[in-house]
Amino acid sequence: MNHKLARKLMYVLILSGIVFAFVLTVIYPGKFKLAMSVGVAISSTGILIGVLFIRCPYCHTGLNLRGFSPDYCPNCGRKI
């Protein structure tokens, strides 16, 4: 998986987990724990994808998960 695609997928999953938990809590106030558990699970999946796949394709060092994708690897200096 491309690191740019993984970054987009990570952000989408984190945001959808937060929105899902909020919407489910508003619709079903009695199911707060269930809503939070599902939201945290979705967001955690996004973070796990980020940790596993946002890496330099050359030296396989993890890139910064925050912000945008860098143009050059901070470890080996090659163009990504």
C-alpha cells in the first residue's frame, strides 16, 4: 500500500470513528458505551494502518503520522 493512500485511509477512519460514535450517542443515548467502543475500534484501526503502512518505500523507516506526506524521507533523504 502506498504511504499516501495509507495516510488518507488513516484520516478517513479516524474521522469516521469519531463521527460514528457521536452520531450513535445522539441517536441512542442509552448505548453510550457501545457507541464509544465501536468508535474507538474504528479510530484504532485507522491508527494501526498508519503505523504499519506510512513508511519510506526505500529504508522502511516510519514517517511522521501527523500532517502531510513529506517529499523526502527524513532518514535516508531519498525522494518519496
